[in-house]
Amino acid sequence: MPNGPSQPPADDAAGLRAPGPLVAIGGAEDKLGRRSVLSAFVALAGGADAVIAVVPTASSLDPEIVEVYEALFGRLGAREVVAARPQSREEADDPAAVEPLERATGIFMTGGNQLKLSAVVNGTRFGEAIRAAHRRGAVVGGTSAGASIQSSHMVAFGPGGSTPKQRMTQLAAGLGLVRDAVIDQHFGQRNRYGRLLTLVAQSPGLLGIGIDEDTAAVITGAAGHEQLAVVGRGVVTVLDARNVVSNAHEARRTAPLLASGVVVHALPAGARFDMTTRALVAPEPRIDATEAAELAVAGRDLRRLARDIAAGDVSPTVLRRRRARHSPEGEHA
């Protein structure tokens, strides 16, 4: 998987299955070009062995949206794609609705109305089956609404805008796969900085995660040891308000909010963030092949110079012969 973990989770040191990866996509993921975000999801779900359950509950376009993802995931190499489509809480409590999730290696929730998605699946057998799949190691992903519901707290609705304001947005319950966090989507494209800043100013214990379109936050690790990696062409914005100074407790109606001391992390593709320590993970050093070749040539030249200096008391004829042996012309003679 580009710029992120590429294998399903391994057993942990105690021999227990680690929770599966979470793939939260900011919406409008590329479906025709490189499809890097969707390719990453399929790879995490097992690649050629992937069995993916598509959940279109948030969308008003079922069954069309299911057909789109069936074709996409099939083209990206998944072995099987099935639909799991409860449209009411009664359907979500039906054991038959849960069956596709029980054998899936990946669960993908489409975009649409996140409040509808939360209202249908939370507190039902279907919602618990998603959590159980995550615990056993399946990858749980989603785009737009399917991304927002993965966090413990979910943006229910609210306008965009860059200024945080009282009553700008409201929260609903998410699935709680990402604890102590709130995920927002279409972040840069719909200017949702203000509403996410409002939420973390009002609830400083929450980590705010804003995801751009065609971009994914891939979260791996067990509770208390989660790490976020970024895939795609946009940015994941993380707001850490642990030390915020705010007037959210006393601001009236729709007044602008004071929010001072919030730490902002703008994370492009390839960046990694430790969600436990709330700190950037130092990038691994990358070696440029051209630069490495130039350094190797320079190293050979330095070694030759050292030999020449050490041979300073040798006769000129011997020195010329030694230089000729080690010259590029001599090497190819």
C-alpha cells in the first residue's frame, strides 16, 4: 500500500489477534485514475483473498452505489464483494443482515447521510458485528459518512466556514472504533476548519481529525497505541486541543469562539502521527539513488587521493602507473 501499512494485522505478542486497520476516507476518492486510496483498502483487506462487504446504508443511491463499488473492488483484485444493506433499525437487528459481515475481511461504508447511518446501525446487531469484525482483524473503511461514523463522536451536521462559532455544529454517537476522537470529511474542499475547531474547543479531550477528499487516514494499532498514516493526494488535519484556552462554556448563541493554544498538524501523504502521544512520527530516511551514486564516486576519488598522498615518496614513474591503473580509462582498458 503506498505510504502506509500494506499487510493485514499480525497476531500480537500474546498470541491474540490485533484489531484490524481503519481506513477513513474524506470523500470523493479517485475511482478512475490511480485509485490509490481504494487500492490501499483492498490491499489491507487481503488483496486477492479479500472478501469485502459494502454497506450503502448512508446513501440514497442504493443499489447503484453498491454496483459501483462491486465493480471497483473487483477490478482492484478483491476475490468477492457482497452487499450488507440494512435500511432500518429493525433490519439492522435481523441476524440475516449480519451474515455478510461475519466472513468479511473488509467492511466498506459508503458516503451519504451520516446521521442516518448512525441512527440505523448504532445499538443494533449490525453495529456490534462491525465492531466484532474490527476486533478479529478485518479492515473497516468508509468514505465521507462512512469515515465520520468510525470515531467515538460523530459530526451530525453543521455549516462550513473558517471561524469557530457557538452552536455551529452538533455531535452524534459514532461506532467508537477510533476512541476519544471526532472525524470530519471533505475537510479542505468544504472549509470545515471552523466546525472542527468548535468541537475540540468545546470538548478538549477529543482529537479532531479533518480529512480532505481523495485522502485517507489509515489507523493501525491496539487501543492506546494507535498510529495514523496518510494516503492520497490531500492532507489530514489533526487538531490537538488538550491545552486550549476557550470561552466555549460562556459564549452565547452563535458568537465567535476563543480557541487559543490548539496545536495544528497538517499531514500530507506519507506522514505518520502517533495518536497516543499526539506527536508526529519522525519519517524514515529516504536515500536518493542518484545522490548515493554520486557519493560512491566521491568516496572512490577520496580513497585514490589518500593513496596518492601516502605514496608521495614513490618515484614519479611508479605514481603515474598507479594513477593509470585506478583511472576510469584504466578500469575499462
